[in-house]
Amino acid sequence: MLRLLTACCIMLSCWGAPALADPAKDLGSESAKEGDSSEGVFNKLLAPGPLMFAHRSLEHGACLKCHDAGKGVPDAKCLTCHSDIQQSIRKRKSFHAMTKQACIGCHSDHKGRDLNSTVVSSKTFDHSKTGFILHGAHAKIKCVKCHTEKRGATMSRSSDTRFFGKTQTCNGCHRKDDIHAFPPQWAAKECSACHSDATWKGAEFDHKKATGYALIGDHAKIKCATCHLPKGKASAKYKFPELPKQQCLTCHVDFHKDHLQGKFQGGNCLQCHSQGQETWKITHFDHQITGFSLLGKHQTTACVDCHKPPKGAKTDLKHANFTGLKSDCASCHKDFHGFRGETSPKLGVLAQCKTCHTEAGWKADLHFNHNTSTNYPIDGKHIGVKCFGCHVPLVKGQKAPDTARKYEFPELAGKTCETCHASPHLKESAEVFRKNKCSTCHTTQGWKSVNLNGSGFNHSTQTRFPLTGDHNKISCASCHLKNGKSVYKFANADKQFCVSCHVTVHSNQFEPKLVAASCATCHDTVAFANLRYNHNESRFKITGAHEKLATDCVKCHKPSASMLPIKPPKPAGKFIFEHPQSGFCVDCHKNIHKEQFSPASASDNCLQCHNVKSFKDLSGFDHDKTRFKLVEAHADIKTNCAKCHVKTHQMLETTPPRPAAKFRFDAPGVDGSAGGFCLSCHKNVHIGQFDEQFAKKPCLSCHNQKTFGQRSPFDHSQTKFQIVGAHAKFKNNCGECHVKTNKLLATSPPKPANQFLFAFESRGYCDACHAKEHVKQFHPPLAGQVCTTCHNQNNFAKGLTFNHHKLARFDVKNKHVEVKCVECHTPTTATYKQSPHHPKGKFIFDGLLTKDCALCHKDPHAGRFGPKCSTCHTDAGWGATAGFHKDFILTGVHRLLDCNQCHTDNRQLSGTGDDCKLCHQKDDVHLGSQPDCKSCHIQQFWSAPKFQHAMTDFPLRGAHRLLECGECHAHGVYQGKSAECVSCHLEDSLLVSFPNHKQAGFSQCETCHNQFQFRGKK
Amino acid sequence: MHSARPLSMPTRRCLWTLFATVVHAAPAAAIDYAGHVNAGVFSAHEKDSTPFTGSDQNDSLAAFGSLYFDAAKIGPYKNQFTLDLRDKYDYFAGALDANGLRLIPSNEPQLRQLAVKHPYDQGSYYWALGRFPIADAAVLGNDGVDVGIKAGAKIKIGAFAGLFPEQRHGQTLQLAKEDHQAGAYAQYQDQGPDWQRSTYASTALVLRQPVSAVQPPGTYIERAQPLPDGATTQQSETADSALPLKNYLFWYSNIVHQPSEQTRFTYLSHVDVEPSVHLRNLWASAYHQWTARFSGTLAALRIDATEYKRQRDLRDILPASAYTEGRADARFKLDKGLMLEGVSSIGVRGSDQKNAASVNAKLVATNLQKGRFAAFAGAGYRKSFNSHDLIARFGASYFTAKVDVDFTQLAMIEHRDNGETLHPLIFDLSLTTMLSTRLVGSLTFELAKDEKALLTSALMTLGYRFGSRQLTPTRERAPRLERL
């Protein structure tokens, strides 16, 4: 019962309250403004006090939202609204989940609007019950340091701290403190993984364990951010996937770049550097790891001396280039020796420095002894010679440049001294000496120390000069000692050295060839006077009749006036003869044929005809060598020279004198060439028969030596008339053109001469054979042209080519080009003699220059425009005219008119186009007073003149528009007419009696009248 | 005033039948014929500075057409037939509607020529029958007969008789109310060996006998004797009506003599013989080309058309008077296609010795763009009897075988003696095109304005020429001497 009453009361207080409440209030609305604290009526009546501000809306009939009738305030009721707490309880998180107390145990109500039911005492509150134990620094700080959230959205005490809902994660509070900028997967980790709330700094983090990368040396000292946040949070990097590969270069700049060998690149800087050192700089570097151990002087050499920086860079280790060097010496050291791969049988490859040198010093500890290390011991003067004095080859007997060194001397085995020393012995003698070694005579003590003793020297066999005759008897010094000096080199080997010792006395006596020859050519070493000359070696061989003089030299070599410089002096015989071209005949024998032969044939070489066996025997004469070869018919008289070479009156200087035969034959017009001597024997019967060109030609041009009558094939192209076209059929029938004339040739018997001279050369000779067909047919300039101007030899009648433009007086162009020749050149009654069925065309047009077109074209103007059609028309067509109607523009109506409308009875109107009145005098309504018709009228429409009356003082209006001009301008006066009405209408006014205008003095007509209706006032 | 009298229906039918017969028959007869038809419209809009009867508009509109047909070598005698028929429909020139204060349209057909002829080129004689002009006698129309013969190779003489048709604005209309006329003429024509030399002379005596009892105003009034000085107009009118109508006889002469291309003389004169002898008008000119670059013309003019009637109204600024004028022009060829032309004139009035003078110079180029263009520019001064003016003008023309385009611009400053100064400006543009070898069209615009009025006008024509005769060739380029 009580419950029922309580429930009713509650319900009433809750439901009834709205009726008593302010009607303007929105019941149950949570949007009520803060401060609105009017208590519900029933709450006032039944509740112990007003609800707190946040619950105030429940006062108006929502009691059961919190209360369970008779059961107090169950937690479930509270959690219905406070769902977030309910969730936390379900998740078993937060303080509310931990505590076992009922809601109202901590949170009461009905104690007024200002009740704060969530007061938490920072001193008594057991924070561990929230699930977050306050340790370390957390235990020391104030609550609000963490619980910064305000109620905010809640309706009451929005500025109060909200303790519920705070995250227990470090990030929840310390996110802004996170300096790590961990990537997402790391960001999820709690700070406590490394940090403790006792102290933030000094996080326990094993880098090696956590990352696999041990921090050693300076790495352990630097700040984390140095590697992981090089440029702030935005550059956070905790993963280094390239680390295994790039190693140190993952973070460190590749300082050396390409200046390291490959095996030292790749980031494994620890090969040289270490993390354990205090600085990156390398204080000690074990060069051995490079594969090149530093020994000897290398140890004291500065690194940059070998590992030179690039050009332009600083010379320090920083910029040193550690690449490019090999372990072989040449990688750094220039090969002074210039070895090029030579191999020493004893030393091996010479280019290897170590063969001789060590690292102790370049010159120190040199492992080389020429005498033992090479196949060539050095002694004597060789010892003082510098190495390159020998180890530089000879080029053309001269030492080559030092850069071309030589260390292999394969020829040394054979040549010995000549390997380096050029043999002074001349080639001729060198061959002899080649069999001997230099050392046979010479030593290394000096070239000049020659030892011939016991050397087995044989002058005859080992020199170029065998000792024979008297030479065997004389001492060496007789030849080899000149002016106190030993001479072993002698010139004139080509002359067997005679003149090297003996002076020649024959300098001017012999021909140069013999002078240049050896004395031994004639003399021997036994007795100089013994002469042994082979005359057949000279230019004159002693044969035939001369043989009997072979031993009597003076018969030919007669003593001359010169004396030989010998003791005793003797006259020098003549050995130089001036006529080698004649075979030296005339040097002894007189030439009696001087005037007998032509200059071309004249020669002092008697052997051309004679022979040394018998002077009179001329059978050896070869006539073919003359300018006239005896062939064909002439060959028959070959042996009968006198047939041609008849006796002359000239006598030869023989004993006794004999008449000279004729041997001089001049070829007229030809300079002695073969075949030009016909006229010397044969008479020219063709005088006057040929033209100059052929008259000069030799007979053989047409005739031959076989038979004179039969002519050789003649090349007609040589003439001025080419046989082509139709003429070709007469090619082998010369008589068709070269007809017989009345003239007789001086032959035996006389024969009629054929015609070879033709007139009309300038006309191509056509007229010579062909009749003059076009006489009087062409006008003189064309008649004077050659036939080939139009005709050709291939087709005389049809193959006509004619340049009308150049050759005729009428230039064919434009429309005329389309016209056939016969249309203008109409056939006449005359015919051609050669073609009687072909009529001759008309080619002469009288009056061509005066009659112009009318010569062919009928003049439709009947000549009234003159004879020159070309004045207006062109040959482009009759319709087109040039400057038609030059002076008078036909426009307007005139363009429509027929010519006869103006040019009646073919009247010429030239020059009158400007004077309209000369045609329109009958139309002149102005009676001649306005001579300039065109100043007002236009050709398009006569009635609409350009003259605008409106622009005068009197625009024509009304009735005035209907008047004739003369009705106002009756007197021919068109200017100055008064615009006043009375000037025309005065008489009209005088005729009016009522009212009487004159008496009334009316003078301004327009006052009462208008131009439409003059009669009667308006 | 006379209103237009259209042709009667029977007359029209007769004419059209005749026309159709001839046109259709001509080809069938294989005769030589030619002709043209032309039609056009003219429209002008005028706005005056001074309103008239409440309106400042004064427009014009006219449509016109013409037919010309000429057939030659008809029949065995090779006669010739000519028809010239024209018509103009003017929207504002018919009659006056005084009550409506407007002009009403009118149609003005005219039979300009209808004649059968036997031309001289078919023989040694000539005759014509019908309505035809007589150029040798300066007779615009003669309804009658004309006969002539050749008196030698160069001379023709003829005589005519008939009726002188009524003229209205230079037109001939009907047969009614026409004067009788007759005359005789002679023509001398010597055509030299080429077109550069020729002589033409014609002289004629023409007699007209008026048939009307009343002379319509504006027509020539013959007087037996001049009015005495001081006679009033009324007295002259009265005197006129009492005078019997006199015959009018005048002597007409026309000479064109061109002995060479470089020299030319022209002469034109009308000498009234009856009722009294006096020189009505005379025009004489002499042209000579002195060098290849220089030519000149001297001309003289004498007119005295109003010898018989002179108004004595003192209000007339310029009473009727004889007028004598001398002209000189020179042309100097500066270059091929470039010419400088100068024209001057001076004239004197007989009655009051007032004089007028003018001088103009013009530069003309005709060979621009290979003959496609011609242009001119000129300036001048003119002193007339009651004003002195400055004139400037320029223009250009474009020529092809099919199209001609002309443009001119004129600007003036008129200083009137009454103190008024006007600045007329006239702009003309004309286009003529050969739509085909036979079809010709033209379009013309004009704009004229000064302080008194503004006028814009347009004219469009279309003409077609037909016939069996060879068509006149078309011009291909600008004229060489520019004699526009």
C-alpha cells in the first residue's frame, strides 16, 4: 500500500509538475540554459532536495529513471544514462570496474543544484584502483597534470576536471613529449618499454639487442637523434634496410667516393677505419691489406706521393686517390730504361724493375753486372760509355732518339762491332772484310790501334785492289801514305783506283765516257804503254773494210795538234769524232750528197745507204725508211731506182764526177708526210676541178697505189655537204651528183671531168641540184634563206620546220597558232617542177604591213575604223579588245546600245565622246544653254540628274515637281533665279481682283498660298 | 499643266502585236536584229531643312523600263525596222492632289520611235516612215516621212515632213496636239583611211508650224518684235495672246572635223530664222595635241534663247540676257597613265556685264594596277553670277571585264552673295556589272547633303541586250586618257 502511495506521489510529482510549471518551458529538454534551476513541484513536495544541475530535468516526472520504487537507486538505473561508465565496468577497466561500491555510495543527489557528486580527493584517492599505479614521477605530480580534460560538454561545472576516461597509456599523456617520432609499428610500443616513470631520461635500451646494430665507439656517445632524427622529427628514421649493404655509408657520406679500390668501397669503412678510435682519422694503416706491402723506401714515402689527389685538388690525404695503382713498379715509377718487353736470357723480363732494383733505393743495391748479366762483357773503351750510348739503335747510320731504347741485340752474335759501329770500310771492301770480324784487326782499346801482324791480310783477296804487275813490287806506303798520313780509303773504285794514284793524260783527248773509264780499259799494270783496247766497245765497231785498219790506229786516229803531257811529250791522237749520227763516216769520208737529198732525208749517216763492206753496194737501202714507201704498183720498180730517181744536171763530187740522181721530191701542200709525192712524178689532172680544200689534199686521198684509176672509199663527211637522209641512197653512186661536165681531164686518153665544184654553198648546195622552186613564191628575206631552213634531207616535202616568228613578217601566236598553214597560205595555180601535182601555196601577201588583219579577215566595220584591226583587237580573239572605246566609257544605258545606235551610217565619233551634246543635241531641253550635260546627268538614268534642286534656294515641292524646267527657267537662265514666289507668279497675282493683290500690296505669296494649291488661299 | 495621257488600249494592242510579230519573225526571216530591254528603279529620299506644309520629306520613286528593237535587212530590199518603247512610272509625278496636299503617281509610256526605214548602206537612197528622230536636223521626233539620197560618196541630202510630237520633259507621247514640221538637211561625212581622221558636217533648215491655238506655257513663244523697255509682264501676256502664232524656222549646223588624232574642231549652232534671225546657241571648240604629253582645247559658247521674251520684273536678280563664254582646258601627260588637267572658263552676260569664271585642276591616274584602277583628284574655284565657290573632288574607278566600280566625292564651299555659306557634300558610288555578255546590271548610290537638305538616292537597273549582231566588246581595263 505504501509503495503504491509512494509511487503515486512520485508519479504525480513528476507528471503533475508540468501543469503547474511555466508553460513556456520545454519539459524534459536538455537544451535548457544553465542557471535555469526551477525545481519541480513534486520534487519540492516529496524529494529531500533539488537534484543537482545535471539531473534537474529528471525532476519533472522522471523519478523512476533513477529510483526503483521501494528499492532505492539501483546501479543499473544510473548506468542506463552513464553508459560510458557501464562500458568501462564491462571491460573491467577503470576505477568503477575495480570498486565494488554502489553508485550512490559515492555519488548522491537531491542536495541542491550545486552538488558536485564526483569530488575526488587527491590525498585519499587510491589511484591504484584505477588500474594505473602512480609510480615515480607520476606519484609526485598533481592530478590535474594528467587529468587535463574538463567536463566541457556536460551541463554542469563544465570547467571541472573530468577524471573518468583517462587513458592509461604513456602516449595518452606523453604523446607530445615523444621525441622519437617512431614509425607506426614502433609508435604502438609503450614508452615504458624503455623508459620508467622514475626518471624519463636514462631509458634502458640495448641497441644491439633491439636492433642488431651495436653502438661502438663514437656511435655509443652520440645522441640517438643524430642517427635517427638527423633533421628533426620529419626525418625520423628507425629502419635502415640499406645498412647491411651500405654499412657505414648508410649514415656516413662516402668521403672517398671513387678514390678507393673496389674492395674498399661498398661501405665497409672498418677495413681501414674503426669505431673504437676516438677520431675517424686513420693514424695507422696496414698497407698490407691492399696487397702491396710497403718496404724499404716505400715505408717512408708519404701516402699522397703515391696516391696522388686528382688534378686541382689539395694534396692531402683527404683528397688522395687510392685507386688506379697497381703493385708493379711501373704503376708509379716511370721506366727510365724504356724497356719494351725485352727478355734477357740471364735476367729474364727486363721490364720488371725488381729484376735489378730493390725498394731499398733505386740506385742502391742494384743487381746488375753487364759482364755477367749480359752476353756482352764490357771492357776497354766500352767501360766509359754510358748505357744509352749503346742501348740506342742506329737509324740510317745515325743514333735514334733516346726514347727508342734497345736492349736486345740479336745481330750481335754475327755482326759484333758493326752492331753499333758503322764500318768505315766502303761497301766494296766491306764485303771482303765482312768475312772478318772487326776484332780481327781492331780492339776495344781504340779503333786506331790496328794489328795486322799475323792477321793473315791478303791485299788481293781482302781488298778491292788486287796487287798485280808493278804494284806487287812497291811498298804499302807508296800507296797508303799520302802527305805523312795513312790512307786506306781510296775513291774511284769504279775506275779501279788508277787515278787515285796516277794522273790521266787523256782528259781532253777521249770522249767523256772513255775518260771516265778505268785506265785499265787500255793499259795494264805490267807496262803502261801496253795497250789492250777492244775497239768494239767503242761507238765505232771495226767491221768490213775497216778491219784491215784495225792494227793501224793512226789511220783513223790521226795525230792532232795537241801534245800529251808525258815525257817525252807526244802528239795526241784524235779520238773524238763529231759525227756519231752518221756512224762517224763523214769524220773520215766526205759526204758528196749534201744537196742531193731533201733536208728531211739528208743525213751524214752513210750507212743508211752504204755499208762498210762496199761503198757502192746500195742493196741494203730500205726505201720504207724514206717518206715514200714503195708499195703496190711502186713496189714493182723497187729495184729500178732510176725510174723515179732520174739523173739530174747536178754533178757529184766523186772521182770522176758523176751526175747526181734526183732524190729530192717535195710534197705540195703537205709537210713531207707520206703519200704526198704523187705529183712529183704524176701530173695533176684535177686542177680546177676541186675546191681549195680538196685541191690541196694528196692524191692518195682518193686514189691508191694499187691502181690509180680505182678510187679509195671517200669519206664524204669531209666535204661541206653531208650525205644524209635521202641523199644517202646516192652514196655509192657519185655520178648522180657529180655529173660529167664538158671539161676534159688531161689524162690519156682524155676523159670528161666530173663536177666537184658546186655553187650555192651558202645555201647548203641544195640549189646546185634542185631546181629553184620557190622563186617569186617567198618574199626576199625568206627567199634568201637556205632550203634547210624549212626542209630537211630526210623528208623534203613533209618534214617542214619553219619558225614563223623569226623568218616571216607575220608573227603567228595565240589563235593563229591553231590555224593550219594552208588556211592562210592558200594554194595557187602554180605547181612545183619536181612535184607537178603539188600546187604552190601563197606566201607573199601584198599589203601585209598596211592592211593588217584585213588581209585575211573580212572587216565587219567596212574599213571605217581604218585598216589596222590591231588597234582594237588582238589575235587572242575578236571578242577581246585592247582598250575598246578608249576615250568614252560606255556605261549605263550606253553599254546596252548597239553600235549603230550611235554610229549611225557608220559614222566615226572619235574624240567626241566628251561632248554629249554632239549626239544628244536633239534631246537638249536646255536649248544649248547648258553645254556640260554630264555635270548633271548620268548615263544610267537620264531623268535622274546629279543636280539636286533641293540644294538650291528653292527645293521643288508640291506642284513645282511637275513642271518642266523651262517653265521657270524659261529664259535659259539656270542660276540666280529668285526663290521668291512673286518672281514667277507676279502676273498671276496681278490677275487676281478679289482681293486685289496689287492694291493690297500683297507680295508674300507664301503667306496665304502653298505649292500644292496656289489658287485660293490655304 | 497637263497630266500624263497613257496610250489607249487599241493602240497598245496594236503596238504589242506589231512588236511580237517582228520579234518572232525576225529570227524566222534570218534577218539582222538587235535590241535591248532595260528596267530599273530609282528611289530618293530628300529631307529639307525647311518644312513644307508640315513635312520636310520630299521623296522620289520611279520605276522605268524601255525596249529597243532594231531589225535590219528585212525583205528583199533590206529594209530596217526600229522600235523604241519606254515607260516610266513615277510615284510622285502624276498629278497634284491639292486637297490631300500630295502628289499622286503617274505612268508615262512613250513611243520614242516606231519606224520602217531603208538605210543608206543598202543603196544610194534612204527613206523612213513612222516616228523617228532626225539627228542631222536636231529633230527629236518626226511623225512622218523622211527621204534622202546620196550625192556622192560623202554627201547625203534629205528632206522630211510630218508632225512634231508633243514633248514633255523631252519625251514624245502622242500624235495629238503636235506642230507640223518639215525640213531639209544635208550631211557631209568623210571617213579617212583610219578612224583618226574624219569629217562630219550636217546642216538643216527646220520649219515648224504650230497647230495649237494656245501655246502651253514653257514652250517657245515666237515674237515678231521685242517688247519695249519697261513693259510689264501683264502687258506682255496680253500682247502675246493677241499675236497670231508664227511659224518657227531655224537653221541647225553641226560640224566635227578631225584631220588627225591630234586635232579636232567641233561646231554646233542653232540659228533662228523665223520669226526673226538671231543666234539661239552656238558652241565651237578646237582641240590640239601639241606634243605626246600636252594637249589643249579652246571653246566658245554663245546662248541667247530668250531673245523674244524677257521678264522685266525687278525682283529678278538676273534678268534674261545673252551669255557668252569662253573655255580653255589643257592636259599634260606626266607619265604613262598620269595626267594633269586644267579647265578654265569665263563668261559674260550681255545685259548687265555680270561675269562668271571658273578654274579647275585635276590629277588623273588611269593606269594603276595594270589598268585596273583609275583615280582622280581635283580642286577648283568657281565664280558664278551670285556666288563664288570652292570645289574639291576626288574619285576612283575600278575596271575589270565584268565589273566597273566608280566612286566620286565632291565637296564645295558656296559663298552666296546674300551672305549665306553652304557646304555641299556629294558622294556617289556606282557599280556596273556584266552579269553575262548580254546582261548588264548597275547599282548607283548617291548621298548629297548641305545645310539645306539631305538626299540619299539609289538607282538599280538591269538591262539585257539581244540580237543576232555581234555584241559590242567589253572594256577590259581603265581608259587610257580618262575622258570621263
